[in-house]
Amino acid sequence: MKRQTNFRLSVPEPCTQDWDAMTPDAKGHFCAHCQKSVIDFTTWSDADLYAFLSKNIQSVCGRFQADQLNRAIQLPTQKPTRLYRIAIALGLGLIFTQLSTTHARPKPPLMEQNVFTQQNDTTGIDSFIIKGTVLDATKQPAINAVVNVKQYDKIIGNNVTDIDGNFEILFPHISDTTNILLQVQYMGHLPVTVPFDQSKTKLSISLEMGKRPIMGVFYMRPLVNNQHPGPNSTFTREQIKNMPY
């Protein structure tokens, strides 16, 4: 029988423990109710999740975004990021909880001084360079966040943030700079739109969570393909360890 390469995560009975009431520790937050450390998976990519679940064989507590559940988690097309490597080093394990309904209302995205500088490229044609840094809801660098420069809904420049959350976008000089927008998108976070302003000199964007995370005991459902899930089952340690990666 052909080995399944994709799987789906689900949390049938979410936990009601309050993430904000937990004490921060070296591994994430410590849950006094369960007497365990809880890792925050809400900003992890599919590559990170797949790699972690493929190699981690310990019992784990953690926290997911709703849009990370009940869909296919596929074989990664890129190497896992620093988040995954840190979690493996910490040796955490798998049970998940949900933010209580009393969780504080998210603040609007924080935007500080903008950076839009104009310079000449190597071809001698005037161009704009936009530089900046994107932070996630935990004030950590947002790795691989998508940053697009648009004018009238047309993308005229784009890039992704590096491991430190930094980005740099070069796009041709445009005489008409009206309706030029910088849009930032990052998994599990609210998108941010920043108007283009040549008079600004620095860009720093802090993102906020877009959906309430979920915690609780999770189940892994193997998928024949993205459209047809297989029977519900819980993987053994050996099955998780031997998943292709």
C-alpha cells in the first residue's frame, strides 16, 4: 500500500484553558492545570509542522491557529525555519488548548516610521527601494511573510521577509505615485496595508492574530489526496517518526 504523504490535524474537543493566564517559560507558556509547557504553533509554516510531527516522538502540548486545522498538511517544499529547529532542541510534545472567550481584543497593527528611499539601479533607470521589518503577534520576526507593492490592484514589486523579518523591494520609478500600497500577509495574522509615502524613512510593522487559536488533544487524519481524506486514526510514535521528509 502506498504510504500517505499528507495528513490533517483536528481538535475534536478544544480545551478552555487561558493562554494569557499561563506563565511564560523557556519553552513557551506553562499550564498550571496540565503541569506542562505549551508551545505556540500559530506562526508555524506547513513545512515546520510536517518536520516537527515527522521527527518528534514525545508527548507535546501546543497551540494552533484555526486555519492550520482540518486541512491537508503537505510535504514541505522548503526547509523548516528557525522556529522548528528551536522546538526540536527544546524537545516539546503534542496536546492543544484554546484561548478563553475573555481573551483581550486584538490591538490594531502597530506601524512606526516608514521607509521609502529612492535611488538609481545599475541600469541607470530611476527606481524605488522599500525596506523594512515585520514582526509577528509575539514580537518575533515574521519569517517568510509576503510583502507586495501594489498600484490599482496590480503588483509592481514583491518579496518575502528573511529569517530576521527584514525585506527589501526594488521596483521601477513611477511618475504617478498615487494609490501605491504596501501589503503584508502572514499566516494566522491580520493583513496590513501601508500607503506609499516617499517622505518617510523607516518601515516597521507589527502584526496581530487574525483568529482565535485552538488548544486541545489533536488527531492526525491521513489523506489519500487533498480532496479525499482517509479514515480517522491516531498515528503511533513509529509512524510519525517514519513519515517521509
